[in-house]
Amino acid sequence: MLTPVSRVVTGTFMITDTSSPLNTHPDSHVITIIDKSVLPVAFFERDLCARTATCLGVCAENAISLDENYYPVLDEKRCTACGKCREVCPGARVDFEKLSQQSFGISDDFTFDGHCEEILVGHALDPLILEKATGGGIITALAIMLLESGEVDGCVVTRMRADKPWMGEPFIATSREEILTSAGSRYTVIPLNKTLHTIRQQEGKYAIVGLPCHNHGLRNAMAQDEVLAARIKVIIGTFCGGTLEPVVVPELLRTKNIPLDSITNFEFRGGAWPGQMRAVFKDKPPQAVHYSNYKDGAYNYLIGIYLPRRCQVCYDGSNLFADIAVGDAWTRDESGKYKYNSQSRVFVRSDTGKKIIKKAVERAVLKLNDVTQDPSYKTHRMRTQRKGLNAPLRHARWQKKGIPVPQYDRPLPHASNREKLSEILISMFLWTGQVPWLRYAITKTLTSRAMIPLIKLRLWRKKRKYLKRATSKG
Ligand SMILES: Cc1cc2nc3c(=O)[nH]c(=O)nc-3n(C[C@H](O)[C@H](O)[C@H](O)COP(=O)(O)OP(=O)(O)OC[C@H]3O[C@@H](n4cnc5c(N)ncnc54)[C@H](O)[C@@H]3O)c2cc1C
Ligand code: SF4
Ligand code: SF4
């Protein structure tokens, strides 16, 4: 039964089928009136859509597909207005308390790191995995172990598409070889949860590797559907400082005059750790598209102009509701050098996660050190600031201005005037990303030779900062 029409949306989707249950208007053939209470956020506030495709994954009528930028599109002929897609959507609302209770049976602690049973740092022991992975290859090694030991029949992971190698896609890997192709971070929007559709249809046990927003949608879907809850055995997650709009790769390639159709793959962190963004070709070596490494000059700047609107107000940076969450181990020593090259930081959050990690260490799949009690091993300040401070401040500012924001049940943290000003300045830079010519001009500059001295200057300043810190401690 439909509730009264609550919002008029133009240009989102057209209800042209007079027999559609969504079609509540008398002059139906050109009308775009929908009952927003039954649809997920993409159909009434597109900017709030995280493009998780959870709505598509749970739709039993196949009424939702995705457009070329991975936004959901509704087939009104198929939609029965059941509202299931709306229920699982993590775009408009994240209920931290409910998700925390559902995942671990405890209350949300309001912190960036969230509930952790153990904090570890380490890497996979298989050199092939280490070579292909982004950090310590923890996720790839765990996925292979779970599959080969028969604990799961399939792992939901990602890769770049064969038809459009500049776009990412999810898939269900069922062999070591397939898992190996998924190794590495893809800093681009990937509609991971569309695979729920297959999991619902195909009996078996599954592991899922996703970003925080994917896992919010996933937990919602598991709460809604007991078949999914029974089949999904473990949720592994990556940290997330934000993904990049899919247009990032075509624009990066354009700065180097690399035709889109000449690449066979795109690596966001290819080559030696911490990696570089590289175009991969069929018959010549990969070509880097910028002069810095990934960390000191690529992602940290590109995120300023390609960060999707939904990510700008996202609070979850550490994958709070995964059984095992894995992030980069960026900790530096006193001379400013990274302490944990080719390693990852692992947050073990649940008993399921603990058992898996224990097994991985016993079977010599992973080498891990316990850093739970190590005070120097705190989450990188930049990460906590981005998600734990700037995102909430932006969220509050947008809300005040009447700009649609997701609903969260977390309080606004205290911030000084300086911190508030800093968030506004960062938001101004983020705004430049909305203007395609300006965004491209900035990208062209960031990837040009002109950046080389600036990158060197940045590294020198970093080194000096750490040395100063060490001297003042000594
Ligand atoms: C968009 C994004 C943002 C990130 N931001 C941060 C950050 O700010 N701070 C931080 O410490 N770490 C961040 N990470 C995590 C980090 O880059 C590594 O993924 C993590 O440390 C795991 O390393 P690993 O070597 O164990 O993973 P690997 O063994 O290399 O495995 C990586 C796994 O991630 C999956 N994956 C890759 N891209 C995506 C994607 N877009 N969506 C869903 N799954 C994906 C792959 O399918 C694979 O299973 C981010 C990762 C991504 C994808
Ligand atoms: S479920 Fe995901 S893809 Fe669907 S509308 Fe919500 S955020 Fe967007
Ligand atoms: S920043 Fe948040 S919404 Fe954006 S990709 Fe990461 S987890 Fe998803």
C-alpha cells in the first residue's frame, strides 16, 4: 500500500507505465511523482547515494540496474514498491548504535577506531601475494586461506573491468588465481553489493571484502534477510579515507595523452610500496601517471577534487562493523621514514575475526605483531581528522544550510575556531571538483613535472618535522 506522495522529483526517473504501482498520478505518462518513503536515497537525493548497489542486490524483482556512473536506475514496470531497497540503503542513514549491537552485541563507542579486540601489524608470508597487494596483502592472504580451507565457497572482491579497464567492478572469486587478480586497492566507486543478488540465489558460504559503506549496506541486508545472514560467514573491510569519482582515471590518462582504449588495466598502487597510479598496457611496461609515490602527492591531493559528495560527509573511516578491518600502516620512525613498509594494520573486531586471524598465524599465512598496547601506534591523525572531525563539521554546516545530509546517531565533536575554519577551506577546495574544467586543470598541474620540486619540498619538510620531534623528545 502506497503512502501519500511526499516529494516531486524531476529528472530522476520517469514513471511512464500506467500499470506501475508507483504510478499514483492521474496524468501518468510524463509524470515524475514518486512516493519517496519506499525508495532508496538515489531516487530522491542522488548526492547522498554511496553507490553501494545494496538496493540492487536485495531487489527480488530485478527492478534496479546501474547507469554508467553506477547510480541506480529504476525499472518502474518491475517495481512492486515493497520498500526492501529503502530499508537496506546506507546512503541516507547510518544507525551506528544498531549496527554495533547487531555486529558485536555492544554499544557504539563514538570513536574513530571503534571496537577492537586486537590491533596487529604485519603482512602475508607468500611473496607473490605481497608483490600484488597494496600493503601487507593481509586481505588477499585471508581470502585465499578461507577459500582453500573450505570455510567459504566464494569471496566477494573487486577488479578493474575487462571492457572498461578504467572502471572497477565486484565479482565472486572462487579460486586462488581469481583472488590474486583482486589484490590491491582501487580508489574508485565500486557497486560491491550487487553481488548479494547472486549470493541470495546461489547456495554456499561467502566472505565479503568491502569499504565501510558497503558493509553498512551489507549488515542492513543481513538483518533483513536470514538467507543472506546465514550465507555470509565473514566480513572483511578496508579503512576508507574516501574513494574517487570514476572519472578520475580517464582524466589522469588524458593528462598524459594516453588513449582510454590503449590500456588493459589501471593500478592505483602499482609497483614498489607504497605504489604509484599506473596505466597498464598489453605490450609495453606500465606507465605512471604522476611523479610522486601514491602517498606523498597523488591520493592525498586527488581526493580533494574527486571525492564524491556522499564521501565528504562520511564518518566511518575504519570499517567499524567488519569482523576484520585492514588499513595502511603509515606510522613513521623518528627520522620520518615509514616503519612498516609493505605491511598493514589489522583491527580484529569480533570472535569470528579472532578465530580467522589465529588460524592464519598458526598456518603461517600471516606474520603479525600485537600492537594493541603500543601508544605510538595510533590511527594516523590525518585519517581521524578527515572522518572524525571534518566530516562531522561539514555535515553540521550543510544541515544548517538546508543541504541534504545523511542521518547519523553520533554527536558532533568539539572543534576549535581554527579547526572549523580549516574544514571550510578544505570544503572550498572540494568544491573545485564540481567544475570539470577547473578540476582537469588542477589534475594536469598535479601530474606535471612542475610538481617535482614541490614533492621534494614536501618530503624535506616532513623529514624535518620528524627530526625536530625526535630532538625535542631527546
Ligand atoms: C577506496 C579506498 C580508500 C582507502 N582509504 C584508506 C585510508 O584512508 N587509510 C588507510 O589506512 N587505508 C585505506 N584503504 C585501505 C588500504 O588501501 C588497503 O586496502 C588496506 O590496507 C588493505 O591492504 P592489503 O594489502 O591487506 O589488501 P590487499 O591484499 O591488496 O587486498 C585489497 C582488497 O581490497 C578490495 N578492494 C580494492 N578496492 C576496493 C573498492 N574500491 N571497494 C571494495 N573493495 C575494494 C580488493 O578486492 C581486495 O580484496 C583504502 C582502500 C580503498 C579501496
Ligand atoms: S543502497 Fe546504495 S546504491 Fe542504492 S540508493 Fe542506497 S546508497 Fe545508493
Ligand atoms: S568515504 Fe564513506 S561513503 Fe565514501 S567510499 Fe568510503 S566508506 Fe563509502
